[in-house]
Amino acid sequence: MTLVSRLAATCAMALLAASSALADVELRITHPISSGAGKDAFDKIVAAFEAANPGVTVKQIVFDDDIYSDTGLITQLQSNEVPDIYFQWAGYPMQRDAQAGYAGDLTAAMADGWKDTFIDSAFAPGSGTSVDGKIYLVPVSLDVTNTLWYNKSIFAENNLTPPATWDEFLAAIKVLVAAGETPIITGNNELWPLGNWASHIAARTVPAAEYDAAFRQQKTFAEAGFLKPLELMQQLAEAGAFNKDMQGLGADPAMAGFFQEAAVMHPIGSWLVGSEGDLAAPGFAYGQFDTPVIDPSLPGSKSVIGTMTGFIQHAKAAHPAEATAFLKFLTAQDQAILWSTSGAISPVKGVADKAKLPVQMKGMADMLAGADAMVSPPDTTYPVPVAEAYYQAAAYAASGERSATDALKWLDETVGAMPKP
Amino acid sequence: MAGRNTGFQPISSGATNLLFVAPAMILFGLFVLWPLGSSVYYAFTSWSGYTKPEWVGLDNFRRAIFHDPVHIASYLHVTLYILGTLVLEVSFGLVMAVVLNSDRAGFSIMRGMFFSPMVLSMTAAGVLWAFVLDYRLGLLNSVLRGVGLDDWAQPWLSQPATALIAIMFVSGWRFSGFYMVIFFAALRRIPRSIYEAATLDGATPIKQFFTITLPLLRQQMLTCVLLAVTGGFAGFDLFFTMTNGGPFDATQVPATWIIRQGFDNNQLGYATAMTVILAVVVLIVAVVYLRVTERGNHVRY
Amino acid sequence: MSATDRRSGTEWLQLTLGGAIVCAMFYPAVWMVLSAFKTNREIFKHPFALPADWKWSNFAEAWDKGGLGGMYLNSLIVTAAAVTLTVCLATAAAFAFSRLEFPGRRWLYRLLLVGLLLPPPVVAIPLFAILRDLGLLNTLTALILAGTAWSLSLTIFILQGYFNSIRPDMEEAAMLEGANIWQIFRDISVPMVWPSMLTLAIVNTISIWNELMFALLFTVDDDKRTLPVGLIRFFGRYSTDYAMVFAALTITTLPILALYFLLQRHVIAGLSATAID
């Protein structure tokens, strides 16, 4: 055989090997998108990817939210068949995964122009998608973690409009109580629904540096000035603002309760929109307003609380090439638009304009644009036990179980006993 | 049937006999004893589950005993639960065994129905009762509102005061059948002649219960109490399903708190230390109990 | 309290009191099954009435959405394997503890009693690590082995007691005739304790079928879930849809309940016979 024909034969063999390597690949993706419009959108995207890549099948391993965070993900990560791609929150969780060696470094893959398809803030410092300049998380949604959803009809019946200040908010609540309605419904048996709202309120009353210091256990919560937000919670409790079974109710039943008009307002995140189809009667009129301004003199008084979520490629993925291909596919324009239409704000450039966002999502996108700061929820920014301790203190005050002062005392005692980071 | 064996009379000796116990003991060793031993090791480490364990000495134990009020409270809760069990399961089971002790038609079916909740899993029972106890839409509150007792309709599982009691009742609903069966079996063995003699002497059924039945059931009652106590410490399923330790940790028992710290908060070393403490507590309670009740075991009619 | 005398006042009291209590205890289950046939709205508005329309479709939906078929299969596999293994190993071991002498007999028996007293949560975490190292996480095998191991203590304890209550006369006679131990075990001992083995099989079936904690911690994939775990997930996901949850509950509990009522006499009799003496 001549050199040329030998070279040709080698190339042919290599090609064959490469294509057979691509054939019959099973890509394992694990995530908690288990219901609603988001699930439908993701399924469509997966089907489209499989159609475009014959020889690759995608296996989705899905859990409910809380099980995913508690045991689902960690068991997967430690099993002998790790997922190629997995869902994760930006911030502390991503950081921990990077340090533990689970997250794969995607900086090189991003460098060929993929990175530029995202909006600037997606990979800005503090965005929680990278560590020391190395990108680990591919962001897919910008979630507004908490906003106040309200029932338009009931507001209209009582001549109310979305309040702009805390005093107006309290007044509205009193009107609703007098009218025999339950002003606010929250399903707080896992502490985070109310906790996220209470954190946002805290971010609006406590200066940013103090807020950060308290959660990092560098100061006590009392020193940082957390009495004020807890007192606001107590005010709400005293006004009878919440549903009586707040602490025993789950997050989903509470959302359903809002859609069934069992209460007038519901503080929860932007993902509520995705459940509208499942839970609301057609024509249910609702809107949202951001938490009212509490202290106009504080910077960040019009902040929005939000976080990014996305996918991480496992450092030891069995099929890294296919995994990266899927992630690129997922964040390409068409798929990002499909994803966004299901009720998510996409961090991919240009999607917000092109996607037919549900009316509610548009409202939130506008809110994000008009905000003067972005706060992230404590349970994805700081160590979980500290965040949950604050959530619990807020729940004590909001349910009337303890006074604000006692709740604060409890908080500092509990956090004080925790090991320092 | 052959008579009672009065002593250990082996039919063969030798190490080859180990083959009969080997499979069982190997499995037992691998899945019970070895994890038990490892837990003693992990208890001295700090381990998030994501990274390797790091030695921290007695820190976990210090924290569990001195700095964790919920941990201490969980023992209080489980004790209250066990006491509740003794009333709602053991005593109620005993009473029902007496009430349903009859050869008449229909009683066998009634006993069967009374025992049937035992067949459900604690999970199914927990899920069912979580709905029954729902504040807005549950069966119990519907009944109360239906008869005009609106004020009595509580958010049962949302209030620290009522949550634990609710769980106790559900547990009683499910478990009393078990104790009924055990006591029923023992009741059957009491010769009728004793009761007939007492009736001739003029004793009322209630009196007979206290002077004849109870003393003769002493052995069973002691064993049932032991079962209730050791079973109570294992309590997990119901607490996890109905309240997951809430509201405000009012229904945390050692098992749920351990799982919460270990898996939810990724502090597996700390959680293991608490399991070691749990094991020690249970063993001490059981040994003390057995010593104290050792005397006066055999009953003669 | 005999079966042949006329009903006395006491017996009427027994009937009415007993009847009332039993009905009250049984009612929640009845309510659950009836509600499974209703729509959500109907459950809120008319909680006590019979369903206006018997919506059999609820069951099909629950079966589908919950993937109950797969879970049934998993529970069946785990339970059948674990119970068989438990009863076989336990009988052999109980036979040995009762009838045979061998080095370490006392100590091994005491170790076994430890399993009787300790609650499973105590080993959940290290067991998790061990299973992970053995590569058994997220497998049904893990549940089978763990379920068996934890059932051994009680089963051996009871069987051993049963053995002890029977004199070894027949076995000794067989020994004298030259039979080896295995033959004695197989042909004499096992048939002797067969009723007790059966009862323990039923008891273990109930407890392993309903086991939650290990299944929750050690399996993760949807297709490996057993019924109790699936039920919790279902409850979490459809916590707003009472009708669906009740349909799922009915599907998962009715078969076992039906089986129980068929075998009821044997279960209770068996439990009573081998009960604590």
C-alpha cells in the first residue's frame, strides 16, 4: 500500500471509529423539572435534540424539587453511573460542586463564541456561574425568587391597587381582613417560601454589607440590624395577614389555594406562571407587584430578589462531547425561545424580545429591567443552615409563635452554635 | 404436641454446624453490625457527603448534647409519643381485646376490621390522615363545621401544640390492632372456669377484669410495653410523611432529626454521632427494663 | 363468655361498643375509597355523600401518572426476594441456635439480639456509604439485602423460640439412625416449624412491602422506586388533587387489604400462636 492509500485508510478508520463512538450513546440528564409547562418544553427540546442527533438517546432522571436537593442529586453524583449533565442553582451550590470536583470546567467550550450568546450579567463576577474565572454553570433561567402575586378581581372588589409603600400594604391587608378574606396565603412547611420573601424584605431594610456579614457569621443578626425585618413580619402576624395553616401547608397546595381564590395574595417566585395551566380556572385574573418600598433612603430599595439556574456538565461525564453539544443546543436561539415561552426568563441574548412571553413574565422582565439591584436568596448564596435559621426566625415572627425580639434572640443563639465557615 | 423443652439439648456439636448460621450472620454482619461499627467512626468526623470525612474528635457529641436544643427536644417528643402509644395502642388494644373477646358471630370480622389498619404502610396511613386533617378541606374539619363547631376546626398539623397529638392518634389508629391480637391470643388461654367461678362468687365483669385478667396478662403487657418503647424510638415513617418534623420542629423525633441533619443539611458526621447516642439510649433503656421486669415471669393457672 | 349461652347484657355491650369503635376506626379507609371515585370539587362540597358519578378514570389516571405499574413490580420483586431469603436463612439459623452446638453460639446469638433492639435509622448513613462503595446504590438488590438483614433478628428470635418449645426427640432418634444434620433439618425440623415459617413470611411481607426509609435513601431512579416512596412523591406532586391521591392510595392498599381479609384467620391465628409466651 502506498503512503497515500494508507493515510486514506487510517482516516476512514478514524471516521468510522468516531461515528460509531457517537452511535448508541445514552446521555444521562438529571433535574427537578417535574411538572407544568417547563416539563413540556424540556421534553420537546430533548426530542428535537434526539431527532437532530441519531444515535444519541437522552435519559432524563427527574425528581421533585425538594427530593432533588436533599438526596436525589447527591445519590446520583455518588453512584457508579454519574449523570452527564445535572441541574443546579448558581452561587454557593455551584461553588461547592466545583470545589468537590463534580463540576466540569466549560471555559474552553465557551470560548468559541458560545459565551457571547448570553447577556452580559450571565457571567459577570458575582453571578454565581464561575469560580476564579472558570465557567462551570450554563445558565438557562433567570428566576425571580419572590414577588407578590395578587388576585385582580378581589382587589377590584375592595377598591385596592397594588401598594407602593409598606404602610399602604398594611392598610390593604386590614381592608381585606375586614372584608373576611385571607390576605396572604403561604405554604411554609419547608420554610423557604416565606423565608425567601423575608430575605427580600431584610435586603430592603438592612444595608447590604451588614446583611452579608450576618449571613457569613461575621456579625450577629442583632448587630446587623435584623430586628427591623422581623418586626415587619410581626406586624403582618398581628394584622392577621396569613392563612392559619401556614406552617403545615406545602408550597404547592398554597399555590393551588391562591388559584382557587382561597386567599388574595401569594408571595412566591416567577415559576408560578408555569402552573397556571394546571391549577387555575380559565380567565383567572391575576397580576404581580414587587414587595413595596420600605425604606426609600436605603440603596437597593427597589431591588429584585432572583437567581440563575442552569446545568452543569459533570467533570467525569461518560460522554462529554455529546453533553456539551446538548448544552449548546439547549441555549441556542430556537430552544431558548421555546424554553422562555414556558414561563422562564432566559439569559440568552435577544430571547426576551423574540419570545412570546406570557403576560406575567413580561411584567417580571420589566421589573428586572427597572430594578436598581439584584439580591440572591440566602439559601443559594450562603451555607444552608444559616439561611434556614433566618427563614425559621421569620416564620416564628410571621406566625405569631414568637415575638420579633424572641425570634431574633433564638436566631443568634442557633447560628452562634454553628461551626464557623 | 410435644412437651416443652426444659434445657438446651443439642443433637450435634462441632464447627461445621456454623454453616447453618453462616449465611444469616454474614448478611446480618454486613448490613447491621458493620454499619453500626462504621457509624462509630463517622461520628467523630465532619463529613458533608460531597467531600471526604475529616476527623473532629468529640465536637459532634459536644454539639449534640450541649448545643442542639432540637436534638434534646426530639427525645422529649419521642418520649411523649411512646407514652401516648402506651395509652392509645397498648391499653386501647388491651381493652378492645377484652371487648371483642367472644365466639359469637360477627366478632371475628370485627377483630379483622380492627386489625386491618396494620396492613397499610405507615406512609399510606400518614398520607391519608394528612388529608383528613387538612385545615381547609379535610374530613375532620368538615365534620366539625358541619355540626356547627366551627371554632374547633384547627389547623391540626400546623400548630406545635396539636401536631404531635395528631400523630399519636394516627399511630394509635394504625397500631392498636397489633396489640389487640397479642392480648387476644393470651386471653384465649385463660380457662373459662376461672371466670365462671368468679361470677358464681358475685364478681362483676369489671371487677373480674381487674382481679383476674390483668394479673394473668402481666407477661404479655410487659413484653408489649418493651415493643412499644423500642418501636417508638424507631419512629420515622409517620413523622416524615405527616409533618417532616414540623411545625417549628415540634414533631422532631431522633430519627427525623438525624435524617434532616444528615441529608438535608449535609452534615453526615454530625448525624452519625446522633445515631450513636440514639443506639446507646435505646440499649440502656432496654437493658434496664429487662432487668427490672425479670422477676416473677412464669404464670401458673 | 361462651358461645352457647343466651346473650347477656355484657355481650350486648360488647357488640354495640365494639361495633361502634370498629366502625369509627374503619371509616377513614371507607371514606378514602369512596372519595377516590369523586372529582376534587365533589370531595370539598359533599365529603360524606356517595359519589354522584363513579369516576373509574381516576384510577387509570393515577396508575399512569404515578407509574404505579413499575412501582408495584419493584415492590413485588424486593418483597418476594427478601421474604424468601429471610425465612430460609432464619430457619437454618434458628435451627442451629436451638438444636446445635458450635463455637461462639452464645456470642452470635447476643449479637443478633442487638438487631432486635436497635432502630434502623441508626445505620442509615453508614449503610448509605457502604452501599455506595459496593456500587449498590440505586439498585433493588440493596433493598433486598438490607431488608433481609434487618428482618433476620426478629424472625430468628421467634423461630428459635418455637423450636425451643418442641422437644428434639424425633431429631435425636434420626441422629441415632445415622441421618446427617442436613437431612434431619430438611426432613424433620422444617416440616415441624412450617406453620410458624408461614406466619413469619406473612408478617415480614407486610413490613418489607411497607418499608420506607431505606427505599427513600437508597434508590433514586424513578424506575427503581417501590410503592411507599412513590406514594410520597405522588403526594408531593399532586398534593392539590385529593381525588388522584386517594385513587393512588386505593390502588396501592386495596390489594394488600383484600389479601389480608382472605388470609385473615391465618394471620391472626398465626400471630397469636407464635406470640410472646
